[in-house]
Amino acid sequence: MTRCAECILHDVARSFGVSPGAIRATRRTGDVVPARFAAYRLLRMEAGLTTAQIGRIIGNRDHSTICSGIASAENLLRTDAEFVSRYAEAMG
């Protein structure tokens, strides 16, 4: 079953200790960026949204920004144990 975009955002925010609003904002602090990358990837993989749709949901970002963020999330999943743990928690 596919989770809704808002559900994914709330789960990511909770797992990473930030607010859904912070994920949507333009701030690039160290606590928000990993959460944003996780949200991009989960919205793509679990909700099946296009990069353009994800961009509209998360702060009206360009699809290339989303592509780059998904690639960053995939790199973090290979290299950062804390990110992996929080990402897995956000998956439910």
C-alpha cells in the first residue's frame, strides 16, 4: 500500500527530529538537509511521485534539485549509519 505524501513527510520529520515545515523551508542546516534528502527519496520510492511533483510538495523546488537530493540520500544510505537508522524509522 502506498503512503500519502503528508504521511511520509510527518514520519521523516519525526524520525529526524525536525518539523515538516523545516523540510519544506529553504534553510540548509545540518539537521534539516538529511531529513529533506530522506523525504525526497521516500516520496519517490514509496509514494511513486515524479521529481516535479516532489518539488512542488517540498517548497516548490526544481526537479533537478530533487534528483540531486535523491542521489545524496542514496549515498548516505551506503555511508552513514545514523542516516540509515533514521531513514528506516521513517519507513515505518
